[in-house]
Amino acid sequence: MPKILLFNKPFDVLCQFTDELGRPTLADYIHQPEFYAAGRLDRDSEGLLLLTDNGRLQQQITDPKFKLAKTYLVQVEGEVDTLALKQLSQGVRLKDGLTLPAEAKRIEQPDWLWPRNPPIRERKTIPTSWLALTIREGKNRQVRRMTAAVGFPTLRLIRSQIGPFQLGALQPGESQMLTTNLLK
């Protein structure tokens, strides 16, 4: 049965195993030979990253035709309003086209959330709010571009779930090995 590694990618870590500039990479955390990332998270994003030792499973996780839902917890600048949530839920026009409809809801800041290092920028006169956003596609920096397009720039982005796989209690830099029958 294929193996999958759930990894909580810390902020400022690259989703690759080498870097010519010496920046932190997956190699600083993942010591499983023959495991490769199934998808990616930007350097300035945190949370769930899946790695696998099975090429077919890696393809299935990343291929848009399988439409594995990805859920993000997003801290944005400003108080998210009903109009913005409606726009996100209907799809947002970006430079590269209309996004698929997303599931969007306002949430309280998760009480289990670890502090980010370095902390996000805070402005005394501008509040922040949190939302849970679930998408079924993966355009480059899509969540950040979607929230900005509806008037609420992203300050912090944490992926909490990919398909049936959840971040759970994993802390930044921690991983958990599972076997899966997800292959189709």
C-alpha cells in the first residue's frame, strides 16, 4: 500500500529539497529517502504538505481532474464581510481567469494555532479577521490573489486539509507517516 507523509511546513521553508542560496528546505525536516512533495506551498505559507513515495499517488494528489479539496485558514487585513464571502463562494475573476466557486466562511482565530515567526505585520488602525476557504483547483498563489481581489489582502495562510488528510495536531516541522488506499 502506498505511503504518504503528512508534514506541517513551517513559514519560510521552501517546498524543495535543495536551494542554491542555502535557504531552509524540506531536506532540513524530511529524512525519508524517495519521498517527494505532492503539490507545494509557497515559502510564505504554512501548514499541510503531502509527500509520497508513489509516483501514481503523487500524480493523483496534484492532478486537478481529481479535484481534491484543499482547505486553508486565512488571516486577512480588515473585517471580512458578507459580500466578500459571497464573491469567494461564486468564484473570483483573476488575471488568469475565473476561479471555481470556493467554500468560504468567517471563523474565529483557531485557539490551537502556533505563533508565526516572524509575526505578521500588525497595524493598530486596521483590524484583521480569519476565514476558512476551501478550493478545488490550484492556480499560483490562488488564495492570496482571491482574498486580495475581494478587498482583503492575506496576512497569514495555513493549509489545514487536502482531501481526506488533515493537519491535526502536527506542529510546524513535524510529520506523520500513513498508508493510504487513495489510489484510483
